[in-house]
Amino acid sequence: MNDKELLKVENISKSFGGVQAVVNVSFILKKGGILGIIGPNGSGKTTIANLITGFVRPNRGKVIFKGRVITGAPPHKIANLGLARTFQVMRPYHSLSAYKNLIVPLNSPRVRQTRGGKLGDNDAVAIDILEEIGFERDARVPYKIAGSLPLGYLKRLELGRCFALNPEVIICDEIFSGLSMSEITSMIPLLEKIQMDGVTLIMIEHRLRELFRLTDTVIAMNFGQKIAEGSPEEVIEKEEVKEAYLGSSRSK
Amino acid sequence: MSTDRRKKRLDRKLKAQSDGLYALSSWTAMGYLMFPRALLIFGLLLLPLFLDMYWQRVLCSAGVYALLALSFDFLAEYVGLVCLGGALFIGVGGYISGTLNMYLGWPPLFCIATATVTGAIISTLILLPSLRLRGIYFAIISFMFPMFAVYIIIALNVLGGTEGVSGLETLQNIWVEQYLILGIVLVSLFAIRRLVNEDTGLILRAIKDNDQAVKASGISITAYKIKALLIASLIGCFAGAYMSHLYGWLGISLFSMDFSILPIAAAVMGGMGSLTGPALGAFILTPLSETLRGFGQLRVVLYSLILIAFIIYKPEGIMNYIGRKYHQFEHWEKF
Amino acid sequence: MDIIIYGIVNSIVFALIATGFNLVYGVSRIPNFAHGSIYILAGFMTWSFIHDLKMHYVFSVLLSLCISALIGLIIYRFILIRLRGIATSEIIASFSVGMVILEGLRMQGIGGFKGFIGPFYELQPFIEGKVQLLGVLLDYQRLIIIIGGSVLLSLLWIFTGHTKTGLSLRAIAQDEQAAMMLGINSDRVAMISMSIGSALAGLAAVMILPLGNITPEMGYKVLIYALAVCVVGGLGSWLGVIFAAFIIGFAMKISTVLFGALWESVVLVGTIILVLLVKPSGLLGKQKEFEERV
């Protein structure tokens, strides 16, 4: 276990009833950079996210974050260690305005320890964070009720929620889904910026072309198993990966 | 309904003019905001002067129910916990306060203060095991416990058993009694209103909206639910402690279902979520229930029916309805 | 030996009481807080049919069961249907209906209605007399409860676990949206489950009430017991309810024998708290996995 290994997943397995969602998956996440996880629907990608972040308990295996074993720990404790995640199904706190959505993570023990600050500072910090991620302050966007925002903003809000936690790792669960080409293109600089700020990203994605622009390492999954790992070019060439996406190997 | 028109709702000009800081821009704007509040507050505070002795007592009871309705609304609409057992707070607070007074001889105000705090802790501990579960479990358990408390007290014949204990010291002065409860109602109302907009309150509302996201943001939702329960039970136990000294009597009726149901009816009728609505509802339903006392069981049937009617036909409640009419105007629009 | 036999009786009583509530919740996710009141109402109806209308015993029972089922259906169709999905309102509304029923039974003087007050109402047991079972003197009614109750619970178990209709009900309970997409009308299913649940309440009533007398106050107690069993066993879990009923039934019986009847309630509360602390979602309850929650 060297210093650059941020997250280590060892032989993780999970079955729900009779369904094997994840089978014996292992990988290592190094500090810096963006790791992509790809695979067809139902391959267990989101379950991996849930297993790592404590929302689901694995049947077997271990998850080690920064040298600490976090398998089976409750989600809020894992988040407090610096491991944040977005949710595939977007549900902001819709009765609250956008910047107030960020008050929640700003009140976590992690942020209170690192940022300190007096009562009342949180509002200003929240608005600043939102501005950084693209909520135009002049148009009063941060003050709009979260439930009324369009999808693009909601995705950014979700990222903002993670970002406000001051994390070391953010797991993005299909953050591009539902967005148009131009919206994705405008989000990519944001993701790169977050990465520059020192956050390591894991991106679970369906949109391969956009993902490959960002990542240097990719893991492919199918039926709960890891079927390939490497650079995007290597992985996409593998037979197993092609079969997973296309159904059967076709020789061109 | 005809399909070529629709109802359009717009904020009134005055509402937009008095939003946020702009409220201070003109007397009209300030008046617009202050008028309903002043009306209710001064109306409430002046009420004791116009009532005779009997109705003043009823006002005190109404205050107790108002506190319960307020805590029910807070827990249900701002935290997502539906507490069907307000009687638990009344009973616990009342019994502790009465016992302290009867067996230790402490003065009433002191008993009330102590009972409020200790009662809150005990009530929270009782409800604690259900906090990790789906909301329905909390609802069921909060519903069951007051009744169990009654069975236990009867069975073990402690603390007065079925007959209860009478002869507790009351607060002597009817004016003190009234203004104490009215004051606490207003203070609690203001306090909760502020709380739900402060950070802690925002987190509680977030928990109600989407607790998974809150967990993923590093917050322990059980810890916050406990905080919310403590706050609600402080209010409820105060009401209970006050109640036992109002009539100078302590008995199993402190756990009666009346204390669980009437506040809920008051909250639904008054307007869930508005915080003031439930209190208002209590001040309406309690005297109503009092006038029907002669009809025996019909009383309960009647306010159950009112409750059902409101839930089905006007779930937004009185306060929200009035608020909507006050803040917005509507007209039919052709399209 | 006494304890075992009477413990079994007690447990089956609890199971019968809780089953109706559990079925409605398990299938349609409706917390029917009018359950206890339907139980008592069925008891009073049967009594009325026998004593006031001079109908035959069996016929009265059957009629009461049908009316109970009908009432369950009406409660759903006219009140709960508008509140579908909002658990708070469902609880409040169904409990209010329950209150209207129970307190209404106590009212006097409305249109000549005398009201049912006082412990004067008793249902006759099916068969009078006692019998010796394994060395224990047992009255017939209790024997009927043991046999009839076990048969009923087994039938329900077979029905929900092994017949097509039963399994489809469970499927609907697990994923209502998928069921709707398959063309299953969830309102109809809810009405059916409410009817069956209410009929079960009535059936439990006619089997159990002959052991004592009928008072409207018991309605609340019955509701609480049903809730207690369901909470301990896990809401919606068939086997859990039976386990819970046995645990609670035996615990209470044993405590009665050892400490006297007074401590029953204490033991009941203690059991509930203990189970909740150790296994929060009930013995066999399933706290929904995160995946299913989303």
C-alpha cells in the first residue's frame, strides 16, 4: 500500500436475493487523474458506487480508503473521510433554494473542521461555490428554488454538493446522462477544473466518447465482473468489451 | 372542467414589493407584512381580557393543544417524522412535574421547568429505536406508547394508578396561567420559525426531502433526527407539565388519545407546514370541542369527521388557503 | 404443560388479530388504522343479529363478515383512495374512521340508538363445554381457536406463497409500478386487500370475542396489539407476524404465570423495545435495500 493509492477495492461481491450484482471486483485508484467505469446497463456499475460509499453492504470483500478499511461503514462516515458521490437519480432538496442545498454538506463535521468559520458564513461560501461551478450570480440563479432548475443546473448542483464537502475523491454516477451534447461539452471544463483542484474522480458513464476525452484509465464491467482494465484505446479493442456492448463478436 | 381556460396565479404587486429587504422600502410594504401577524399576535394577547373565568381556562387548554399541534407540524412537515402520539409528551411531562411537586414538594414553576427538560430526554429515548426505520414505524410506535404507558400505570398501580393524584399545587393566578401559556406559544412559534431557516432547520428539511443525499454529504441523519425530536418534545413536555398544574391533577388522562388526535386535527385544519396554522387550528378546535362537551361521544365523532373532511377536500388547510389568497391573485386565462 | 397450551392459544389469538392488518399493509402498503374498530364492529354486529334480529348464529357470523368486508372496501373506495401514497394522511384518515365507528358505538340517544355501553355484551362460544387435551383442561372455544386458527393461517400462507393470485399479490406489493405497467389495477387490488383484511378482522373477532366480552374500548387495544405484533415481526412479513405472535404470546403468558397478570403490558412493551434495539426492522422485516429505495 503506497502513498499514491487512494482507494483500493478488493474482491468485492454483492448479490441481491438470487441476483449476482457484483462478482469479485478489484481495482486500485491512484491519486490524481480520472478513472472511468463503463459497461452496459445492469453490469453492476452503480452497485459498485453504492458498495464503495457504504450505501450497500458487500457480501464479501474489502474497501480500503487512504489506508483505512471502510467496508460496511455508514455512508455519512465515509463521506466525512473525503469520499463523495453523486446520485444517478437526481433529487435535489426541492423545497430549498439552490445555494441552500449546499448548506447541508457545509455543516458536515469534515467541513467544519477544515473550514471553520462563524455562523452565517455558510451562506456566502455556498454562493461562492455555486458561482465557481457555473451558477451565474448576477442572474440570481443560486437563489432559485432547486426544484425549478433545468437538468444542466441540477447536475452541476449535484457536483457542487460533493465539491462543498472538500473531498479527495468524487464518484460521478452517470453524470452525463440526460444532457445534450452542448451541455456535456460545457461540463467537461468544470470536471477538469475540479480535477485540477486536487480531487480524484471516478466516472461511471455510458457516453463513451465524452468519457474517453477525460480519462486515462478505464475499467469495463459486464454482468457484475470486471472484464477489462487499461487505457481507453486498449479497453475498447478487447473482445469481451465489444461483446458486452454489441452482443456478439463481429469480425469486420 | 372546461379545457380552454386555466387558472393562473400570480403574486400580488405588494408581495413582490415587500420581498426580503424591500420590505423596509415603504410603510405600505411593511404594513402588508405586519398586518396579519400583528392581528394574530395582539388578538391572542388581548383575548384573555374579554373572556370570563370559564373560557379563560379553556384558553389555557387551547394553548396546550396549540403547542402540541406546533410540534406535530414541525416534526411532520419539516423533518418527515409523523408523530401520532402527542399524548406521550403530555403524559411524560405531566407525570414528572406532578410527581416532583407531590412527592418532593418543589414549587410548580420549578417542577415545570425540570419536567420539560427531563421529559424531553425520556421521550426522545423512548422513541429512539424507531428513528432508523421507515417513517411508518415511527408513526406506529409513537401511537402505541401512550396507550402502553396507561396499561403499565394501571397494572403496576404506581403514581396514583387509575384514580390519579389530585391536590397538586396550581399556579394560583389565572392571569399568570394564561399569559404563561400564551407567551410560550408565541415564543415557540417564533423559535421554530427561525429554526427552520437556520442551518439546522435546513438540514432537517433536507432529510425530509432526500435523506440519501444528506448521508452522502457527511451528515448523520440519526443525530439530527434526535435533535429535532428533542426540540419537539421540549415543547410537548412543557405543555404536559403545565397541564398537570393547570388542573392540579395527575392521572392517566394525561396520556389520553385526545392529546394525540386533537392536535393532528388542528394541524390539518389549520394548514400543515405553516406552523401558525396548527396553532390557530388549536385555538379554534378546543373551544369548539368544549361547547360540544355536553354531547358526549358525539364530540369525538364530530372532530374526526371534520378531520376526514379537511384531509380529503381541503388538505392545504386554513392558513395556507388564506396565505395563498393574501399573497396571490388568480384569474382565469384563456389560451 | 398448561403454559404451553395456553401459550399457543394466546399466540394464535395475536396472530389472528395481526394478520388482517399485515395483509393490507403487505399487499397495498396501506396502514389500516381502522382495523381494531372493524374487529369490534363485527363483534357487535354479530351480537345484534343474534339477539335483536334473532338470526341464526352461523348466518349472523357470515353476514357480519360480509358487511365487514364491505366496510373495508367502502373505507378504501371513498376515503383512502384519494390519499393514496401519502402515508400520514392514510393513517390519520383511517384512524379517524376507526374513531367514528368506535365512538359512534358508544353514542346514546341518536335516533333511538341505545349505544353499546358496559360489559354486557357477550358472544356465545361455538360449542359449550370443556375438553381434556394432553392433560390440560381446555374449553372448546380455545380448542377451536387453536385448530381453526392454525388452519386459517396455513391456508393464508399457502395462498400467498403458492397460488397464482397470492403470488401476484406479493409481486404487486414489491413493485407497484411494474405491476401497473403490466396492466394490474392497483386500486382494485387495494380494494380487494382491504376487503379481505377487514373480513379477517371480523373472523378473528368472532373466534376470539366469545372468550370474554365486547366493549368499544377494546377496539383501540386490538389495534395496538395488531401493531405491536406487526412491528416486532416486521411489517409485511408473513412469517414474521407468526413468529412475533408466538414470541409475544408466550412471553406474556409466561409472565402472567410467573409474575401475575399485572405485568403483561410491561412485558409486551419490553419485548417490543428489545426486538427493536436488536433487530430494528423486526424479526423478519426487510429494511429496503438502497437500490429498491431509489
